[in-house]
Amino acid sequence: MSGRKNDKLLMELRDELEISRTRQGKQDNADLACNTSETESTGTTPSLKDAEFEAVFGMLDRYQVAGPTDRQTKRLLDNLSTLAGSGAAKKHISATADNTIGDRTLPEEIAEPASMLPREIQQQPITIWWRLLRLFMAQVHLFTVWFWIASAAIVFCGAALVPFTSELLGSQNLFFLLAPLLTGASVLYSLRSLHTPMGGLEATFALSPAAMLIGRIGVVVVYDIGLSVIASIALSAAGATGPLLQFVAGWLVPLCFSTMLVLVLLLRFGAAVAGSLTFIMLSLQLLMREHLGPLYIISSLHDDNWLASRLVATLCTLVLGLLFWRQLRRKEAGG
């Protein structure tokens, strides 16, 4: 009897084990089918594990920034209240005890952004020059103090060396070479993010890439021209230049030519190629000198081909300007 009971118990245990295995298999198949259908319908994989989530959020920490503090928020509200103007504002006092927010200076109605500006700014004429000025001022803060100091030091040191290098360079005036070389290097520095991942990030900014590019170029070129004009006046007062206007035209035309050459090459090939080719061009000008004839665009004031060389440089600058404008329009269109 005991042997039959043991056999019966073993059979029951075996049956229960088979039933449990069958149920577990059905459950696994159901889970697999559910995950497969979810992947096919949503195009995503099943949920990640906790460790994978932690790894992902750990990588995202570097892209997170701290939110504004209460002090910064209060400062923003104060600035907005100031822009709104005292005449169009009123005191708003909360009437409920549960939602007491105190006194707030709020405008009577939501006005247009332009009408919220100070009156002296509203009265400014919206001309092309005013827009360019605002565009330039928006880019000034991108340059460090050392950039302004280094540019000024190079220009004034070069101007101080002009009387001492006339014999070494023959009829070549050092300033005619220094001005275009410095401006070309400054343009390369200001637009060094082109054709880089940072340039791709800048393309997503609210300001269009073309406007950003023109703003940076304008800041650099205007600053270098201003420094060169001041140095030219100082050299003219010392009697080292001859006619002042002719001297200014002597370095201004090569400066514009080298700037447009750098921009065209920069948009097409990148900073390395643009810088190398521009440096080679200026080096050939310095080495071959009068052998270039009218192509010697940095010739001195006493050269026979001075006027012809400036006319050739001006014509080349206009052609390069048209090419640059075409490239800029294509870049703006996303081509």
C-alpha cells in the first residue's frame, strides 16, 4: 500500500511540474509577443534597464545648466517693468488670501515689443546703417579684451617701424603689407568656427548665419581700419607718409582685397586653406615686388604703377565681393 501511495504522489508531483512548466512557457511566449508587437508598432525597443537609464542620464548632465535664481528672476521682472514705462503701468494687488502675490507693476495691456522699448530708442530711424550698427554691437562681446589689445599693438608697432624699414624693404612700405595681413588674420580668427561642429551649432541660433557672419566681419574690419587711420595720421604728422589721402588709399585697397579673398576662400575651403593661400599671395607680393608690374598691389607711393595697381586691386575686390555675396546667399538658402 505504501508503495502504491508513493507512486501516486510521484505522479501527482510530476503532473504539477509539467503544468507549471507549461504555464511559464505560455507566459514567456506572451511577453515575447507583446514586446515584439510594441517594437513593430512604435519602432522602439523594449524599456531599458535601470542601469542603462542611469548611464544615459549621467551623460546628459554635461548638457544641463542651472536654472535662474530668484534674484535673477526679480532682476528680469524689474527690467521688464522699466521697459514697460511708468505711464502704461498700474499697481496690481491680489484680492485672494490663498494666492497672495503682493504688489506687482504690470502693463495695462500686452503691447508690441517695439513699443516697450525706451522712447529714445523708438525715435531712432530704422535705416540700413542703424541695423548694421545693432548687428555689429551684438557681435562685439564675442571678442576678448586681448584681441583688441593685440590688434592695436600690432598696428602701432608696425607704424613705429615704418621709418626704419624703408631701406631694408627698398621702396616697399611696411604698413601697406601689415594692414591687409592683420585684417585677414582677424577675419580668420573671428570666423574660425566655420566648417566645424561649433559652426553647425551656431547655424541653429535665432540670428541667421549670414547676419552673424556679416556682423563679425564688420566689427573686425571697422576696428582695423580705424586703427590704421589713426596710425596713418600719426605717421603723416611725422612726415613719413607723403600725402595722407594717397597713403590711406595705399593700404586701404590691399586691405579690402585681402579681406574679400579670405572670405571667398573661407566659405569655400575653410580657415586653413584660406589662411595659407592669402599668406602665400602676400609673400609673393613682398618677394617679387616691382616684377609684378600692375599686379603689385602693395607698391609704395613712388612706384610708377601705383595707380594702375590700385585700380587692378579694386577691380579684383569687386569681383571677389560678387562671389562672396553669391556664396553667402547660397549659404543662407542652405545650399
